[in-house]
Amino acid sequence: AVALAAAVVGSHIDDDSWYMYRLFAAEVGRLREFRTPGEKRKLITKLMRPNDSLEAGTDILLAITMAARDVRSRARSGQSPQVLLITDGDSPLSSEDIYGAIGSDVVLHTVIVNDSNYSLRDRSTTYCELWSYDGNDVALQR
């Protein structure tokens, strides 16, 4: 799933897009911004490096709330703020919880690895499940 995020960033290396990244695992990481082609390349490298702290679990509602706040406060005039959530989806969230976090102005894109989450599916503009059944083959479900 992080390879998907790296591919998206890579396809926008030379345009005026910019990205914010914050790791939510054992603890909330600091917010980092990537605007220049060189900074975007550093983000791709960061995304593609294994991270042992990802096994610690994430408070998905906190992650969505903070991410929505981050993008909302930095959105350019006329832009709709967008969040890409990559998660295992293992969280008891309701659609109302998610809507309370993102409101009506933030676009949520979700990629779930080896799980499903119907509340995230309900509130995400784009929603994908990546399934690896035997560790080798990967199936994409939308």
C-alpha cells in the first residue's frame, strides 16, 4: 500500500502538488511537508523504507481527525483538502465518527490492507482493499 502512495507522489514529482506526511503508529509523528521535486523524492524513499513501529497499532479516528485538520489549515484557495489513509482498518468506527472527523469539506481516500471497514468505505470518496492471501499474490477490491 505504501508503494501505491509512493507511485502517486512519483507521478507528480515535477508539478506544483505538495504532500504532507505524518506517521500514526505507536505514537503520533511530526507533520512534514514535501513541496519540491527533491523533497518529494525524499518522501518516496521514506515511504519505501520498512518501519518496525507500524506494528504498534493506530488510533484511526485520531489519525483522520489530525490529518483533516492538517490539510484543512493548509489548503490553497479553491482546493479541496484531501487525505490518503493507508491502514489495516482494524478499528471500531462508525460512519458518524468519520464524518465528524472529516466534515463535508475534506475528501478521504482509503486503502485498507488485508481487511475491510464498512464505515470507512461509506465515508471515503475512493476506497480500495488490498488482499494478500498467501504472501505472494495481491488482489485489489474496490
